[in-house]
Amino acid sequence: MNSGTPPGRMMLYRIILALCILVAWELASGTLVAEFFISRPSAILAALQRQVTREHLFFHAGITATEAFAGFAIGGTIGVIAGVALGRIAFLADLLAPFILAFYSLPKIALAPLFVLWIGIGMWMKVVLTATVVFFLVFLNTFTGVRSVSRELVTIVRLMGANERQVLGKIVLPSAITWVFTGLRISVPYALIGAIVGELIAANRGLGFVLANASGQFDTAGVFAALIAIMLLAFALNALVRFAERRLMPWKASEAAREVTI
């Protein structure tokens, strides 16, 4: 539901709200709450500048981004393929349902020590962990989207002589693509979670390492600075997914523009 507020004015309101929060935070730190626990925005900014200039923050962010993006791409691709396949083949879906449920119920982060034993502590361990986390989110959304396609519409197209490939390309995939991108958008923060957790467990580079290093030195400002870098990276990955969504689903952009004008 659109509030009817012009986008420019809404952005101004958001900036004012953010400034109010920062000022209140700056005043509360050291007076209402000990600075050790929440630090100050000014100290966090100084720590962020230090990490950029002295601790090679961009290098560590690039490592984490590579791990998250690679795992996101691999897990998302396999998730879409598996979701479409099981959504179209009922026997296969029924056969694998209990196994999928069992693996889905397992916290994926618990697999990290096993991946360390199998793959080692290098970058590929984080990529595989991230791909595993992303896979189930994308798979379940794709599977649901494929199963939600109108059976009557598929039957009509088949009566017109369409084969399975044509049904997939003309009916199933266009109908399920909204579900696919919903799964991709949801999985973006989880892709970062997989990469960061892998780095927290075993790594000497990446934002997870920066976070753990600052925490080990009881550097609260450094911890908050690393968290800000992680949030900015998540924002960038979300922007990439939304860009791809607008390119593949141009009607969504036109609907959003129409809602703004209304």
C-alpha cells in the first residue's frame, strides 16, 4: 500500500529520522549506556576510516563478496533447476519429499564443521556453505511457484500441441518467475550469513575475520564498523538482484511506477 507521499519528500523524512537516531545515539553513549557496549557514531566512523586505510577493508569486503556471490549463484541456479524439475515431476517430488524435509529442517550452519573436514578452510568451504543455505530457500520458492501454475492452462496448451519444453518456456517459467525472485531476494542476507559464519569459524581474511578480530580486541567501534560494511555489502547484493528482476520482469517496474503516480 502506497502512503501517497512523494518519493523525494519520503527520502528527506528518512534522512531526518536517521540524523535524529545518530544524534540521540551520540548523546546516549557514555551517559545513559557505557561507551564500551554501544560506542559512539563518531568513534565508529573513525574505526571505519581506520579499517579502510590501514586494515584493507575493501580487500576483505571483496573476499566476502566473492564468496557470497559465488555461493548465491551456485545455490540459486541449482535451486531453480531442482525446483522446476520436482515441480513438474510429481513422482520425483513425492519420492524425495521426506529427504528434502529432513535436510531443510537441519540448521545449515551446523554443516560448517563438516565442510571444514571435507573441503578445508579455504574460500571454497565458504562458497559451498553459502550455496547450501541459498539452495533450499530458492528451491522451495521455485517449487511452490511451479506447483501454483494453473493446471487448466497447461492442459489447454498441451491440447494445442505444445510439448514439455514449450510448456516450460511459455507457461511454467513466466508464471513462476515471481516466486523465483522472491526466493532470490530472501536468500541474499542468508548468502552473507553463510560467508560470514564460514569466515568466523576459520579464516584469516574477509569481513567475518575483520569482525572477529575487532571482537577479540574488545574494539566495540571496530565491531560496529565491520557490521556497517556487511550491511553495505548486503545492500549492494540486494540492488543487483532487484536490477536483474527489473530486467527480466519489466512489468513489475511499470506496476511500481503506476502505484507511485496513483
